[in-house]
Amino acid sequence: MQALKNHIRTIFSRWLQEEHALAGTEAAMIFPVLLILFLGLFDVGNGILANQKTIRASQIVADLVARKNVVTSSDVNEAVKAGELAFEPMPKDTYGVDIISIRFDDDTGDPEIVWRDTRNMTPIPDVFDRVESLSLPGEGVVVVAVSYSFEPVFAGFVVNTFDMLEVGFSRGRSSPVVNHQ
């Protein structure tokens, strides 16, 4: 029995001294860390991409709405759909949009909402604060807020979602204020 124990110790000590065993041990220790870093980087990259798509969607919708003097419900639907298409190939079920046309009073420059269309999100409450620096008496602005909830693929056990909100602004191209039929 003692001979068997000595033989096992000898084999084990030789194994520890060999470089192949050391390389295997190091790889076994480093691989999980590298895998976690790689998967985390994948999620971070997709999160940045989702944020860029959220910014792009707000700009697309604002630009499309600001092209006409008067928009119809069909025009608004097409603009919202174009913003949604900006998220391809990501899931679009958490995409929300809040479109607001604002007119600034001719005398005081105070903002007033001409019309508003909100879909799949809570309307942004501080819209007047956001357009304060844009107020010119007699002018107007289209404000488009886009919300999106990004759910990481691999880091879901650490964080559930990243809620993104981007706001785009555009002045009417044909008239100071964009009206709705």
C-alpha cells in the first residue's frame, strides 16, 4: 500500500513539474475569465449599437414629420414606421415614440403644444424645458423622443435591461409650425 502511495506521489509531482501540465492548468484558469470578458464585450457592443439606433430613429422621425406644413395621421404612421425600421435587425417590441409639435407665442415666445402623438411609451414630461433654448417668437419646433429597452443576451443575470431615451429636434422646413389634420 505504501508503494502505491509513493508511486502516486511520484506521478503527481512529475505532472506538476511538466510544462504541458502547467500550460493546461493556466489555460483552465484563464479561459473562464476570457470567456466572460468576450461575452461582456459582445453585450456592450450591442448596447452601444442599440443606443446609436435610438438616436438615429429620433432624428429620422423628426426629419420626416418636419418636411410638411400639415401632416396627416398617415404621415405620422409612416414616420413612426421609419423610426422602427432603424432598429433592424434588433427586436422592436420595446420601441416607443413621443412626437410633439410646439409653437412659440408671437409676442412672448412661450411654448404651447400644437399636437402630440405618443405610442408605446410614457410621454416625456419636461418637453418645455427641453425647448427653452430653441424658443423664437412666432417659430416652432418638432420634438421627437424615442425610447428603447435593450436586453443584454449574456449579461441578463447581472442587469435586466438598459432603458434608453433619445430626443431629436427639427424645425419645420416649409413653415415655422407643423400642424396636424
